[in-house]
Amino acid sequence: MSGMLRADACARKQKAETGRFQAGTYAFAAKAISTLGGLEVLTRYMANAVSPGAIRTELGGGLNDEFEALLAAQTALGKVGEPQDVARVIALLLSQEGSWINAQTIEVGGGYNI
């Protein structure tokens, strides 16, 4: 459904619920929905995503030795990744060297569960 058709549906819903129609609401809805459509195209066809695997961070309280050993045993490299491992991939994607990589999800997990 196009952005304008979605905006029209929003405007009709507003009129049905409130008994009135505000032109400003229609214009705002059209702009917002068009922007969302553009973002959808951007993320589907142009943007890259980085999917980190088992990375040593303080998220969730960090890793204790037992859990880290369990995670490391499940990676092909036999270790838990560092935040710098993910940062290097992001830096590559943002550099000229990574300019031809397009619309990909890149797993940075050291071969987790191979």
C-alpha cells in the first residue's frame, strides 16, 4: 500500500472516530508514512546489518568463567569475541574497502554453533 493510501486510511479512521477531519493530520500522516516507506527500502536494499555472536561485554552483568567457557566451546575459534572484533567489521563496512558490500547481514560470531 502506498504512503498516500495509508495516509488516506488514517484520515478516514480519524474522521470515523472523532467525527471530524484535520488536514494537518493528513499531511503529517502522509509525510510520516512516506518516510517509513523510504526507510523500509533503504534497509531492505541498501543497508548492512551486523549480527554479533558471543561477545564479552558487560551486558546482562557480564560473563562468569563457567558461562564463558561454555560459549567458547561452541565456537569454531574456541573463544568468546571481544567488542573490538565487532567494531572492526563495522569499520570495514563504513570504509571505502567495504563500499561494495550491500544489503547483507554479517555474522560476527567466531563460527558459533558450527
